[in-house]
Amino acid sequence: MHEIGRRAVHVSGTGLPVAYLAGFVTYQQFRWLFLFGAVVALALEAVRLFVGLDWRLYDALTREYEQDNLAGYALYMIGATAVAFAFEPQVALPAILMLTIADPLSGLLGSGELRTAKEASVLAITFLVCFAIATPFVPLVPALFGAFAATLADGVKPVLWGYVIDDNLTIPVAAAVAIAAGLAVVG
């Protein structure tokens, strides 16, 4: 149940891109809403890490390695906000949707265990889902670049100085940079 709750929180992040696509918010509002979410997440994390906020919700939705470090939801908001501000919708939206849709699916398929790399079958499905997410937004080559980068960011969890580099931060950033590079290649 722990992993399903984490994945549900992930998927809930799809709401803001959908609100933009449906015309409920402008792209500028979209950006500011992400920034607001990131500021709130960082404030909550500051209280949790430095003051000692101990909510049962945190225990249920964070992993052991997040107990003394920034939790995944804060990194999620930081990565998505950076992408929203650095790129236009054509690039930012598929990158963020790869985080909100493909990553939780990959997590469920990969059993939610922390490993240095995921199984090949899980990576293949992740790639296909990321590619499907990108194709409505960009041509084939940028979609392939973005899907590959997001899959790599999702599938490999580097550990630096004992700190796991969380894919909630790396998926949207890697995907957006790769999609932008792909757009530059195709002109």
C-alpha cells in the first residue's frame, strides 16, 4: 500500500499540465503555480528536517533514504519548476508528464525497490510510455531523445557521497534537455 500511495501522489501532478492543456490556466500561471508548489514543498522540508515535523503522512510516503534528506516530492517540484521556467510548453509539458505518468508506472512495475538499475523489461515499458507521452508534442527524433533520457534517469539511481540522486529531480530535467536537443537536431 505504501508504494501505491507514493504513486498516487506522483500521478496527481498530472493535474497542472492537464489544466494548462485544457485552457484553465495560461503558461505563465502554470509556471507560477509550480513555483508556489516548490516553495511550499521546500518550506515543509525545512520544517521537517530542521525543526522536526513528524507527520505520519511523511512516514507513509517517504522512503528510508529520504528521512534525513530532501524528500522525493520536493525534488519533484524543484525539477518540474526548473523545466517549466527554462522551457516552453512544447518541451516542458512532455518532460513533466514523463515524471507524473511514466515514473509511477515504472515504480509499480519495478516493485518500488531501490536498486542501482531497473530490469530491462521495466525500462522498455518506461521508454515506450515516455515516447508515447512526447509524440503529441514534438516530432519523432526529439520524442526519442526525450524518452531515452527519461528512461535512463528513471532506470539508473546514482549514489553520490551516500545520497541517492532521486529521479524525481532528474527525469524532467534530462527529458527536457534531450527534447530540446532533439528539436535543435531536426531544426
